[in-house]
Amino acid sequence: MIGRHRHRVEAEGETMGKRYIATAALALFLSGQVHAADLGSAAPEASVFRPWYIHVGAMGVIFDEGASITLGGTPVPGVSATADDNFTVGFEVGYRFTPNIAVSFTAGFPPSTTLTGTGPLAGIDLGRVTYGPAVLSAHYHFTNFGPLFQPYLGAGVNYTLVWNEKDRAVRDLKVDNAFGFVLQAGIESDISEHWGSFVDVKKIFLTTDATGLVGGVPATADIDLNPWILMGGVTYRF
């Protein structure tokens, strides 16, 4: 009798122990879920990827020029020409297919440069040209340094459109539109979700032809312009 009573007490104690363990496990599980939910709600949201961007800023056109000139079909030794450097307002519209790969179109308010002779024609104002440089390029952005320092490298094609020519020593001056190859490098810095800053350098390998009259004699020039395009300003992403 006593043995059966002791066996029943032991059985009830074992059952209560199992219930206690199950209750404690459930409490630990629920507390873990609540803690995980708290962590999830406290975690910051991932930044939104905005593929389109606009660069606007100051643009400098620094020529690395030279020319071969002929008069009446005869090369003139020692004669060349220089082009004045220009500063204007530039813009670039770009699209990122991924955070790393992008394409862009760059242009600027058309500046004007003066062509000046060198050698035997030193100091002579040959003519003035208003032009519009435009660049279509693709580039790779390195994003592993953080949002404040994002360098990039690229390459593309340039088309320089001549808007207007003004005669000086050369009459009936005509300068051809021209294509060129472009190398590009720059750095972007994201200040906020939409706004940032940038600096950009492009090297354009560009040659064009010019014709006109010098003292009534037909003149032609093969002009290497090869400008550096320097640009810096503000970025807007959307």
C-alpha cells in the first residue's frame, strides 16, 4: 500500500517536472522571438538604389594642340596654331545598370576658342570657333571604399560639333565636326540619399580639319586638339 502510494507520488513528480521543463522551453522560445522582433524593428532600412543621376558643375577645356598647315597645297614649315583654353558650365546625365556599371552622356554650354598662329604666324589671330563637345561613355564604379569615396574609370566616344566660325586672318574659315576616343576617370562622394559631389577628368584624342583663305591663297590645316575636359560640381540621384 505504502509502495503504491510512493510510486504514484514519484510518477506525479516526474510529470510535473516534464511540464516545468516544457513550460520553461516555451518561455525561452517566446522570449527569443520577441528579442529577434525587437532587433528586426531596430535595424536600419537598406538604402534605395537610384539608377539615374545628374552631374552639374564647372567645366574646363584644356587643349593640347598642334597643327600642320599648307598654303596653296604646299606645306609651310614651322607654322602651327594654338587654341585658347575654355571654361563653361557642363552637365552629365548617367544611368547605373548596377551599383558598379554605368553609362553617361556629357555636354556643356558651347564655348568659343580663338585660333592663334605660331612660328612665322606667331601672334596672328587666325579665327574664332564656337563648338560643343559631347561624350558618350561607359564606366566602372568602385563601391568598396564607402559612399564618400567612389572612384571610377571609363572610356567612350566624343563628337565635337562646330556651331560657328568667325573669320580673322583666315577668310571663309570652315572647321569640320569630328569624332574622338575618350578615356575617363573620376570620384563621386554621396552626401545623402539624393545629393553628392564629384570630380571628373576626360582625355579626348581629337583631330579635325580646317580650310580657308590666307591672302586669297587656299589654306588647309590638320589640327590636333586632344583636349583635357575637367569637371567638378554637384550630383543628384533619382
